[in-house]
Amino acid sequence: MSVQIKTIEFTPKRNTFGHVARRLGSDKPATRYQEGTLDLQATENFHYKPLWEPEFWTYDLAKTAVKMTDWYKPLDPRQYYYATYNIARANMQQAVDRNFAFADERGLLVKLPEAIKQKIISLVLPLRHLHWGSNMNMAEICQRGYGTAITAPCIFSAMDHLGMAQIVSRVGLLLDNQTGESLRTAKSAWVNDAAWQGIRKLVEDSLVERDWFHLFTAQMLGINAVLLQLAYKGLEAGHTEAALPLAMLSEFQTDWLTEEGRWSDSVIKTVAAASEENKALISGWAKTWIARAAEAAAPLAAAALGDGGAAAHAAGETALARARALGLAL
């Protein structure tokens, strides 16, 4: 008996989906990012307007004051879609787990003086609530926004904030030997301590902002560029003996701030450049929220560093410079 092996070459009738080919201008192979992003926004055949917001359709261009002829121009330079996002985060999470295992095995936090532990509980652990507020903001932008190029990375960002809240919580559990008592104390600090009340008010005010791109600007240039940059990169000197273990356990957050900034800066720059009206609106929002964030962070910086809030002011100036580099008029 003889066996003959033959190969047959199949030529695909098309190289990508029709809606992607129409946008790219020809039927050429598209990347997975392009196929998972371009023109996936629902645009028609809605049954009725929501009863709770009858002035808008479910997906409505009018939910923000800024205008774009094409909401697929602000693409993600990281080219994240579901698979690439999860692969990137899985790799980062492996580093987090190694760092926590190292700190736990060597008791890097448990062996700290009690006064240092209490300072971490009152000035670091409440960040979990800031991340939770940011998670809700990004989810809100996703559900009110328009265009998968923006809404998909926003829900990824929402999950990032949830993960970072959990990382901060794990720091507390290392401190209190897994009892959770430090987290209860940190929640009390978030609700009651003077160092956090300006930040808490700013976060709560952001939660009720209905214009989704206004909220995007507030989150990225106010909360991320001022509050989180200050918390993870500007207050290290205030943690003295705990500075090294805290830097190691917050490596995810510092790396994430740089990576997230690549995407958010690209979006803001692209949308602001689309028209003078967009630029004026976004510039006004950025100026307001950066100033508010710097003012809100001053008591926290003063409590951590004893500098009267100078570090918070410096963080605000850095955020203003960053906004100007995006083409905003401040």
C-alpha cells in the first residue's frame, strides 16, 4: 500500500473584514488590533432613547461637548486589544507576585518600626479608595464614550485601577499579618483624616461629571498626572525606612503610569488638535482639574514630607508642562 501526501494551497477570498477594508482603503491584511477596534461602535437601529436620559440615544455623539469627524483617529499607540492587554498585564502581575513573595519571606514590612507602619497605613493605604474612584470613572467613560478606539482602552484602564487597589490592599495585609485591620484603619483615614479630604472631594466631584471627555481629561491630567504621580513618585522621601520595600511593591503602579500616559497623552493631543473649539474646551478643563488636584494634594504632601505642600505644587507644575506639550493652551 502506498500513501500519497499532497498539499493544496487555499487563497482566501478576502484578507480582512469588509468594514475594516473600507476604512483602510483596500482589502489588505489587517492587524488583530485593527480588526478588534475599527468601526465596531454601534451606530443605528436603537429601539428607543433611555428613559433616564431621554435627550440622548444609548450611544450618542452629543454626550461630550468636543467634536470629532472621526472618533477612530485617537488610536492606542500600545495597540491593545483583549489578547495583547491580558498578555501584558499577566507579565506585569508575575513581577508583582515575585516582589510580594520576596517582601513576605523576609518580613520587609512586618519588621518596620510601629510608627512607620502607622504612617504607611494612614498615608499610603487610602490610595486603594482613590483607585476605586478611578475605576468607576474609567468605566463611566467607557459606557458613555463613543468609538471603540477610546472605549476599549478605557475599560482596560478601569480594570487596571481595580488591580492597583488590590495591590495596595495586599501591602496592608502584609503589614497586619493578614487580619485586615490596617485596611479598616485606612478607610477611616480616607473618610476622616484632613490629609485626604481634598482628594476625596475631588474624586467624588469627578464621579458626577456627565461629559465623558471632560471626565477623561480630569482623570488623566488631574488624578493620574498629579495625584497618582505624586503618590507613587513624589512622596518616597517621606517614607524613610519603608521607601525601598514600598517602591518595590508599587513597581506595577509606577510602570503603569508611564505606559498609561503614552495612550492618554496621544488621545488628548489628537482630539485637541482636531479643532480650535476642542482645544479651548480641553485646555479649560485641564487647567481647572490640574489646579484642583494640586490644591487637594497639598495636605497629603505636607503630612508625608512636612514641606507645606510644595511637592503637590511641583506635581501640578509638571502636569501643566505635560499638558502644554500636548498642544493645550494653558
